[in-house]
Amino acid sequence: MNLIATDVDDSIEKLERKLLAEAKRPNHALDPYFYRSHLVHDLELDQLIFKSWIYALHESEIPQPGDFQLLEIGEDSLIIARSADGKLHAMHNICRHRGAAVCEEPCGNRATFVCPYHGWVYNMDGSMKAAREMHVLPDFDPAAHGLKKVKLVTYMGLVFINCDANAADFLGPLEHLRKPLGAYQLEDAKVAHKQTYRINANWKLVLENYLECYHCATSHRAYAKLHTLKDLEERVAPVVNAMLERSDAVTGIEGMSTAYRRIYLDAEGFGACSYTSRYGLFDGYLTGSRDGQPVAPLMGNIKGYDGGAGDYQMGPLTFMLNYPDHCVLYRFLPRTLTTTDVEIVWFVRGDAEPGVDYQVDDLIWLWDHTTQEDEYIIMRNSKGVNSRFFEPGPYHPEFEETLKDFVHWYLHTLETNLPKH
């Protein structure tokens, strides 16, 4: 782990000064302060992360009553579980007595959650089953001491959570993605592989890297030879436009090339980003693989390869890149000031058999390889950004447009949620 020197004189007043300086220098990279302040990190968790919609898992990962999986964000742990009636629930992994975690295993199946400290017992929906010997407290109400619930929605098999009791609607914004995303039949897809990459850098540096393709041509040679995003739009317009014109006919999906963009400050609700577009692969390449050739059976209702890939954003921290034969989901979660978990999930059609219809190593090669390259450049970015001599430069108007949108939302959210002093 790379340690950084944090500000010993950090304060709300200092944060106010830094935000004012950012307003006077728009569309530039962030000041190092925002990557090394513990005060800022706590404010981010409270006002951005835990008030946003975040991908938790795919429904197929907890198919049976009693199945559960943990989700770790920052220093907090959440439980996603399926109760006896088949419903999904999300709750904080915190006993309502004195706060001990009621579950330690990352996943599994059980009938109840039992606190190892004093033995309080909770059902799989989070409701209290028993509180040992608490009958001696006359006004103790078991119904008032269930595990604290977290908002949860499911869309096409993808499960999202939000820790804000007043969270904005998310299903409405997601509906704008239905035509192109529905083609993949994700509710019937299977998780072929998933992997978490722990990157020793502030979460914003990791996310910022994903939000721009200015670095793609120089840092990702395998990706760049396949994907037109590495070039300016004017250069690849003929390839992209030709793909868009044939997309619906070749794939057999009406609306496959649908475009929609309501993200960050323009989202329909806070933390409820919704985006899709379809961009082209260079001629001769059909999918995202080592050689650009198919690695799995076609997904869902898709009938053919149109030379395109579907790009999606669902919330501020969850993204998908969907090829005709497989889908790749990215999720970014802060763990500490200087560590970030990047989870990548590879989906294939539900009836595809590993070793027969696809080889896992071939399926994951491109994005596993690309993520390792990303870690290399993010670590060097982190080292430079945390130098006291770093002077932020301007963003590229096209390649870094989405990154600018994120930064504007980020700074606006901090500014409007400054603690009173």
C-alpha cells in the first residue's frame, strides 16, 4: 500500500477555500487536497456514496431462500439476502444491541443471522427473531429492533441498493435503457466469472480513469485496436455511423442503437444516473476479446454481430460494456481514503456451459488485461497527484467530457452539503 501524507490542519474552513478555488478554475483536474483529506472522504461517503444507487449482485447469485451475500463499502458492511418467501432484502450488518457484525462469511446459506456477541437472532428479512433474556426489560419491542433496512430494487436481474431512506426513484430512470439492455436478457443470464481488484489509490482516481478514454490509445493497446472510442468522433464517424445504420437489422433488436444520457447533475434524481449509447468496433472485429472474435454464444435475443458494443451507466459507480456475446459490468467502491475495490462481472447467456460454449480465460482476457494496465497507470497518477508540486491541468473537451460531468456533480454535492460551523 502507498501511504500519503494527510493534512494535519484540515478543517471545514479549508475545504470551503478549496471549493472556492475550484470554482475559479473550472474544467481542470482536482486539487490534490480532495484525494488526501479525511474530512473530504467522510463527507463523500455520507453525501455521495451512501445516497447513490449501487449495484450489489445478480439475482442468480442468491437463488434459494436463505442465500446471502455481503457487500463492503467503506468501513460498512451490508447483507443482501433472500428470505423464506423468496423476496430479496438488504440490511446493515450491524446488531441492534451493541453493534457487532451478525455475519462474517462473504456468502452462504443459513436460516438466521445470530450475533456472536450476545446472541440476538434475526430472520433473513432482517426482522428480529429473539433477543436473549430481554423479556426482563418491560418496554422492549422486538419489532423495533430488527436489522436496519436498506432500499433495494431489481432491474433485469441486476440488484441495486441505496442506504438513503429518501433515495430518488431508480426504476424510472432505468426504464430508458429497456430496449437495448433488454436484448441481452440479463435476468436469464449467468455470472461466468467475477473478480475484485484492490487498487491502492483514492476512489476518485480509479473512477476518473474509467470515465475517460483519452488514455486508451497510449495505455491500452489491446483495447485500442478494437474500439473506436480511442479516437476523436470525427475520425471514426464513418465506422460508427455504418454500424448504427445496420445495428437493428443485424442484431434483430428494434432500438438496439438507442441513445439516452441523464447522468450526474442532469440525472433524474440524485445518484440515479441512466445512460446508454452504442459505439463501433473497428472493421473485422466482432466482440471484446483478445482477437476481436466471438468467445461465447450470442446473448438473449441478439441474432448477429453488428460490429458494435452497448455502453451503459446505472448510478454514479456502475457501468456495463455489452458485446453481442457477453456483458462486462464494472463497479467502483471506496474502501479507505487510499484503497478502492473494482469489481468486474462477466455475464454470458444462461444456458451456456463453461468449457463447452466458452472458455473462462478467453472470455475475461481483454478486461482483466486492461484492468491490470489501469492499475499501473492509476498508481502512477496517484503518486503524481499526491505531490505537493502537482498543478492541475485542463480536461480534454471531448475525451474527458464525462469526467467533467462527474467532477461538476462531485464539487456541487460537497459544496451544498458542507457541515455548518
